[in-house]
Amino acid sequence: MQPYEVKIEVPHEVLLNLHKSPDEAAEDIKRQAAIRYYKKRSLSLGKAADLAGMSRFEFIDYLRFNDEPVFQYTDEELEEIKRDAAELEKVIR
């Protein structure tokens, strides 16, 4: 897959306040965008990791480091998981 270059302008004062070089700020922005798109379910875990420039395992660690949930379930999905777990419990016994 061919990468595309996306440019944004960041005021010099912002970089000074962040104590980051332009490259460091760009890395942070990409990683925070990856988290946001993952949380909104716009990107899968793997695609968000690609955007962040990380492996899946690195991205999972990055999510945890940023106090973000690794797995996000809707209320309906959680209810389905509970039903499946109850059914599994019956089968195991």
C-alpha cells in the first residue's frame, strides 16, 4: 500500500510549549489520530496500529499507556457475550 503525505501546520509556539521537534509532534499527532479513529470504530485495531506506525502489540500497549480501552463493546455486544458465556457454562458442566 502506497502511503500518502498529509501536511498540517503547527504554530512554532505550540512546538515550543510541547518541547518537541516537528518530527516528534508529527509522530504524536499520528498516534493520537490513530487512537481517535480506533475509538470511533473508523479503523480496526490493525489499521489504527498501521496509522500509528506500530505493530498491533505496540499499539495495544500504547492504548493502555494512554488509559484507553483495548476492546470496546456496545451494550448489545456485552449482552451477547454474557449470553454466550452462560451457554458455555452450561455446556462445560
